[in-house]
Amino acid sequence: MRTERKHVLFLIPSLAGGGAERVTVNLANYWAGKGWRVAIVTLAAVAQDAFALDPSITLIPLNLTDPNRSIVAKVFRNFKRMMALRKVLFDIQPDVAVAVMDYPCVTLALAARGMTGLVATGSLHTHPPAVPANAIWRRIHSVAYGQLSAMVALTQETAAWLAANTKARRIEVIPNAVQCPLPDSCPRVEPDAICRPGRKLLLAAGRLAPEKGFDLLIGAFAGLSERHEDWDLAIVGEGAERQRLELEISARGLGPRIFLPGWAGNMADWYRRAELYAMSSRFEGFPCTLAEAMAHGLPAVSFDCDTGPRDIIRNGRDGFLAPKEDASALMAALDRLMGDADLRQRFGCAAKEVRDRFSLQRIAQMWEITFEELLEQHRGAAMAG
């Protein structure tokens, strides 16, 4: 691995709260701390940003999000995004550009055409077959991925899907890094202001969206509520499903025991307050909150959904995996840990090993090796040409 400083640009929809956003900021801050030049281009306005950046990082908000659903408007907005990004690439001349998530990968592939000195890579944070998409978009993504120097998947399952279903030329598997302790950001939501003192807390976190399966988690907790009367549930996050989840909680008469405190920038405080972490997702990419919770010493229970949980939880050693969307199995696994403090302690101690397994330094080095190999290929091609 060469030691010279590099210039890296990230393209991401926004820096609002979320796992992909946190991963991007962690890598950006890490490389800025090593003296690299780092730029982050967001499609959204800067007002949406929720993470603290190293002061040396250049933040470039394009303010080109697309609330309009008409086909003509979308095509025009995508063209504007591509042209705006192309201008940024010409202006700052990064060595490497990394598009985070699927449609930024398409934008980067178009914007980087003809820029032979640039290593343009894409990074997916969901498992593509789990996300609804029509045949036209699948075809566009397939061709665009083939225009990039490499695609980076979070798991072997996603890498295999990319190899079988897209024109990607090179595919690397690099999981998300876990940071512990987590830095605080806004908004701060104090657990003690929400949770009642002296009671045990089952914690979940994520966007309040159907794919997170919080309806299944609420149902499982409802089935355990009488058996474990000293436990409460908090689901930290925000999203379009809030009203539906609130209605379900109210219908089950669990308003005093299930909390929806919204986004919290001080997640480390919530991990420290909890006794157990639950993930009820119908699908994932590589769930940051699960790894973060375990890094803070929480045993975990998760559905064995595609993809990520099975790469993080070592079933029976630091947590339990339940069959995908099997609410009864989820409830049984939660019941076992909620009722056994010694088992929670043993699993929690083993869970902390994710700090080494997915350390920021280790994951960043995997990216750096990929960057260097791709840059060497470009230098070789330029010399041969």
C-alpha cells in the first residue's frame, strides 16, 4: 500500500441520519485525519446534514433532490445532477470518486465518462433483489455499474447477485465499519427523559419504514409484555410509518411501555441505557445499528434477513438469529434473553468483539487497497496508451 495522500470524493444523496450516511462520514473523517483531501457531494441541500465533519473536508451540496414524480421531470433533474457533478469532478480533480447507493452510482457513471484519470467506484448499501425496481431501472443500473471501475458490495450475497445480474467489471466485498464509542451529534434525546428509571430496556433503531419490520417487533413485544412486566421497548428513529406504529401501540394498550422518541444523535447513550438490542428488518444491506449496539456490549436478536445480520451475529455466541419474518421465533429468542441476565451478560461480552472484526481502521484499509489497485491499473493503462 502506497503512503502518499489521495484526493477522494464521495457522492451521496444527503447526510441526513442513516446508516449509509454514517458510514460515509466515518470514512471521510478517518481519511481527512490521515491528511487526505476529502470532498463530499450531496444531492440534497446542506440544511439536511446531521453529522459532524472534519473541518478540512469540502462539502458541496448540489441541492438537486427530486420531489417530482413525472418521468419528464425526473429525466431533466437527473441530467442536471449529472452535469453538476461532472463540473465538480473537473474542478477539483479527485483521484477516486465513490458513489454511495444505487442512483448516485448511475449519476457518477454518466458524469465520469471520458475522465480516464479518475477511478470511479460504486458502493451499494442494500441488497438489490430486496428492493422493488422495474426492468428498465434494472437495465440502467446494470449498464451503469459496468461503466464504473469497480462496485463494492457489503456482503458475499450481494456480490454474487451483482456478478450474475449486472455488467460490473470488478466487484469487491467490503463491510461497513463500526465506530465505538460513537460521536454525538444533534439532536440529543436523553434516554432518561423518555425511559422510566429502574426498568429494563429493549432497544431498536432505524428509519420508521415498512422494511424495518417494527410492526413485527411491536407484535412480538406485545406477546411478551405480561411475562416480562419490568421491560419497556424504545424504537429510535423517524419516518413515514410513525402514525401507523403509534396506532398499533395504542391499540395494544402499550403506550406507557413502547416509546418512539424520534431521531437521536446521541445513540451511544441509548446503547448504554439498554439491556438488549432487537432488529426486525425484512431486508438490510449491512445494518450499522446492529453492529454499533453489539460494539457497545449489547446482546442482539435479529431476523436472519438478506443481508448482513448473519455476518454480524454469531448465532448462540453473541446473539440469536430468527428465521426471516417469523414473529414467533423472534418472540421466543427475545423471551430467552429477556429472562436470563447471565446469558445477556455472556453474550454482551462476546458481542464487543465486533469492534475488532469491523474496526474502522481495518475496513478503511480494505478500501485503500482497492483504491491503490485500481489506480495502478489506470496508470498502467495510461502508459500502455
